[in-house]
Amino acid sequence: MRTKFLIPFAMFGLLWFSSCDSDTEGTGTAKMEVRMTDAPGDYEEVNVDIRSVQIHKEDTESESGWQTLDQINPGVYNLLDFANGKDTLLASANLPVGTISQIRLVLGDNNSLKLKNGSVVNLKTPSGQTSGLKLKLNAELVEDVTYVVLLDFDAAKSIVARGNGQYNLKPVVRTITQAIAGGIKGKVTPAEYKPGIYVISAQNDTIGGFANEAGDFLIKGIKAGTYTVKFYTENNEHNKTLKNVSISQDQIKDLGIVDLSHK
């Protein structure tokens, strides 16, 4: 949840806001989003039926090693809708840290091609891809960092004419993996102050969090940049501000112990 910065007038409202974004301990997981984009092709539409997205943590062909991402947006996608820098979210999940060796798209049967003359033909998928389209990934996931895997389709190369007006779908896809968001963590003292926490960008975009009963806090999903971090306590008696906090996109920055007894 993101919002314009407002100084909280009641701790109840602050805690409701912050509970959407904060964890108070390391999770042993990283968040992965799988997005799709496209290089343009000389067609009106290239429609691909995507049913599932799976990842494999071992560099083997063992079927038991495949894990389906639990937040999937299945459907028929026109690849040409995502040309020229556009993309769309296919799936996401929180995954155990470590290496992801492969990613697999499981395709349905509703694949089609609309030609420049307006006619629509079915796209046949080669029998060798009945188990899904497998792509090498080799991405290393770090705890609590957010990653995007971008599947860059080449629509022109993915369509193969068979003759007699028939076409095959043999997807040509480049994978790009990058960390897109890190975060902050630390510990406030005295813990009983239970502060709400705002991480504020130069544009006043804000992510909220809070400290737990032990004073620990962890706020994830923060893009790289320099931020002001504000700690708010009940009645504003022990508020504190940290300026120029630099956050990178591939790590969780440890602020250490934040003493709220002294401003």
C-alpha cells in the first residue's frame, strides 16, 4: 500500500495502514514477480494461452522439482499488447531463498494468430512442448528482496509458417531477472514505544510499517533511492526522524538500534 504522506492523528489509523506492508522478522523467502513483454511482429494479434507458471530449483529434469507459483493470472494474452516497453504481470509468489534454475510456462490450447488481412488461424504447439515451455533462469534469490523475471517474447520469431495457411507456435523467449526492491530493518528502543514507521521518498510517496513487541521492524518492497524515515510514537512524544537513508534494490538495509528516548 502506498499513499501520500500524512502525519497520523491516531495510532490506530497508523497501525491499520502499516500492517499492509511490514514484517517484523526475516522470512527466509524472497518475492518473485513474473512479467511478460514482447518484441513486435508483423501480425495483427499473436494470442497465447497461458495456464500456469512454474519454477524449478534444481538443474535437472525431475518433474518432482517443479513448483507452481500460487498467484497466477491465467488467460489468453495478445503478445502485441505488450510491445514497446509495456509488460503485464503473469504470476507472483514468495519463494525460499536460493537458486532458481528454470522457469516453465504451461500453455493451453487457445493459441491463435490474426493476420494483417484480418483472418484468424489456430496456432499449433509442437508435441515436444506438451509439458510446457522450459526456460533457463539461474537466478539467485536473497532473503526479503523483491525480484522481477521478465519474459521477453519475440513474436516474429515465435511464429513458424507450416504451409497451406497453417502456423506453429514455437516461442522464442529471452529471460531477464533483476532485483527491483530492497527494504529496511532494525530495532527500536525502548521497545514499549511501539512506533509506527514511515519511509518517505523525495516525491512524498510513503510506505508504512511498525515495530513489534520486541522493537524489531522490517519493511520490504522499497525501491532504490534516498529516503527520510520517520518514527511516530503515541502522542508524538518520542518521534524521531532519520534523513538521507540510502536504500539499494538488492538488499535489506540494517538501521541498527534506533533510540527513541533521545531525539
